[in-house]
Amino acid sequence: MRTMFDQCLYFNTTALARRLERRWGEAFAPFGLTAPQGFVLRVVLRRPGLLQGELAEAMVISRPTATRALDGLAAKKLLVRRASANDGREIEVHPTAKAIAMQASLDAASASVTRAIRREAGDDAFASAVAQLRELRTTLDED
């Protein structure tokens, strides 16, 4: 059924985002994580010692949004924050042993969702959609 918003970028991307949020949320739920927390933790696991500002930049989210995700992960004892040795005003983010122990399973859960979506959409359509969305996002960047 066609809707009045079929050609609306906002409507289509937010509808897609809700579906993706649900799928990754289900994948990360066994770890006690929301989808945003799962992705933030995966970045921290790959880049221990990352500064909070660098994390926000890597995730393409605001610093307050990054801080909220980090607060939740710290409460779950999955990461610790430390003052940077280079600049005491900067805060580094490090995964805990608990987080490191779940890295492979967390990555596997995320990869499983990606494989399922690729299978449903088709490899070419999936790759094309991701590339086009990334290009549009960078084109519309405020920076």
C-alpha cells in the first residue's frame, strides 16, 4: 500500500531505523545491552583508550549521547573511564575484563543480524543501500 510519505527521506529512514533498532536490540538483549550500547561497546573494545570525544566522532553521535551510553556501560561494569596521561582534562575509555570476555559473542550476534538482513535484501541491494546512505549522511554533515 502506498502512503503519502513514500518519497519522504525522513519517513523512510526513520521507519528503517526503528526496524533496525529492534533487530539489533534483540541481538544485544542477551548481553543486557541496548542496540546503541552494543555498538558503543564494540567500538571501545576495538579501540581501548579512546577519548570520549573521539568515541562520539567515531559513532557520529553527540558528546552527550556518547556520555549517556558510556554511563550505562560503566554501570554494567563493562568499561572504565580514566584521565588521559597526555591531558588530564581528557577522559579515556577502557573495556573491563567482563567486556573483553564477551567481545567475540557480541561481534557474532551483530554479524548474525547483518547476515540476515543481507540475505533478505540481497547482497547487491544491501551494499548499495549502505553506500548510498553513508554518502548522503556525509553530504548532509553539518561540519
